[in-house]
Amino acid sequence: MTLTGAFHHIHNVAIIFDTNAIFNKCEDKFALECRVASDFYKFIQYRETKKLNLANLFVSKMTLNEIIKQRKELYVTKKKDFNDICRYFNIDHTINDEIIDKIPEDTESFFTNNGIRILEYPNNLNKIIERAIEKKTPFKGGKPNSDAGFKDVIIWESILTYNFEAERTGKIIFFSNDNGFKKDLLTEEFKQIYPRISIEFIKDWDVLKKEISDLHLELIASSNINYDLLLEKFKDNDSEIIQIINPRKTTTKVDTNVVKIIATLKKQDGTEFDAAYFYDASVNEIELEYLEPEEISEDIIDE
């Protein structure tokens, strides 16, 4: 996984979850608690255990309200089932319906307690109407009067209208199992609005875990590298170097704690060129060369 572009001005990653990634009515056996899909819960636990807390997590307001609606529907269904059982066994029992009124607050608290922020509804009705008329994805084609894909459109427009640049976001990951989000078309639309921010669509939880693990290391590097010291190291190697034009043109993970970074440098004669350096998060150090683990072992043996 490689981050490209002028990433030295940007320090955040955003992960946005679609409704189907978070809530599964089949897994929510008890409507009185906000039970999320097991894979999402495992991801939250993985993130906490590995301390991968540099990425910002989001859901859209549409996702929040859709989950609240589904939980209320589930509550009504379970209540009916319970009342049927009570009548069958001639049991006199009444359920306090105040419980259903607490579902919105309980659901919002779940997201807040897990550090998940809400993307508000988009304030661009005209654009959504035009999108519906043109059947532009995520609206689905088919029947002329169909509004299939409307919820997906609201989620997508919530992403497009949120000011990620103000938070210096360099990468967005949208996690969804919904085939209505056409990756290629939406990526092109997103890049027209945010040319400096990359977006990736992911469906697999293991892929997501690896992605945030890699990104976490790269974000640590972006926060901790001393660029004055880096320039001195380059100057020690070549006295003609006078400036670092772009300290992180590309970044690539090469080991558990090490990233390889390509920087653009400038010489006294105005020549610009690319050169590599390495950041080791385990010791918070930068070097111009990377010694492979097996090479280290051989050196120790030779000594």
C-alpha cells in the first residue's frame, strides 16, 4: 500500500462505514441494547488492541437514522412475539414502551462512546434532484419512476459535502458491502471535487485491518519526522543539496515498524531529484539506508 501526492500537508485518514457494515438485524437478538454486527465489533476491538487510533471513524446521519429505524422495527417485532407467547400461556404481563423511546439516544451513545463521528445530511437538494433525474450512481437504473438507491445517494452526498480538507485528511476509506456504490464512477467524481484526497472502497474486513495498520505507521512518520535533521542528513551525503521540496512524495511500508519514503530534493544549481530515506517507528529515527534484518544478523555474526 502506497500513499502518493503532496502528503506532507495532510495528516489524517477517515474511515466511513455504510449501514450494512455496522448493524445486522439477525445478530441483534436483544433490541434493548445496541448490538452491532460481529465483524464491526471485532474491528473496533482490533483497533483498540493494536492502538490504531490515528484514523477518524465516521457514519452518515442516514446510517445513524436507518439503524435507529431498524432497531425500533425489531423491538416492535419482538414485542409482538412476546405478547403472543404470553397469551398462549395465559401470562399477564405488560411491556413498558418507554424503552423504544430510548433507542435513538442509546444508538447515538454507542457511536459517541466508540469515537465514531456523524456526517450530517447534505444541504444540496438541487444536486440530489438532478442526480435522481439522470439516474446517476448511486441511484440505480431500471424502472423510470424508481427511487432505488436514494439512501445510498444521501450517504454519498454526505461524504462529498463534508469538509475533509479542513481536517487535513489525505485518504478516505469507504467500507460497504453494497454493490450500488460503483467504485470507478464515484472515485472519478470524488477526485474532481477533492484532487488532493485519495479514496478507496473496501468490502473485506481483513483488507481494512491491514490498510489501517499500514496507514497508522505512515501517519506516525508524518507526525514525528524532524525535517531539519533530515535535510542535514541529505547534506552530509551530498553537500550540493540545499532544500527538501517535498519530504514525502510517496510512502511505502517495508517492515513492521519501517516505512520507505521518497523525497524530492533541490541542489544549488536548481536541479530537482528524488531520493529515498527510511523511518523506523520503533526507535523514532530516520536513516538514508535500510538494513534488512538478515543483514543485521550477519553483521553481528561477523563481529
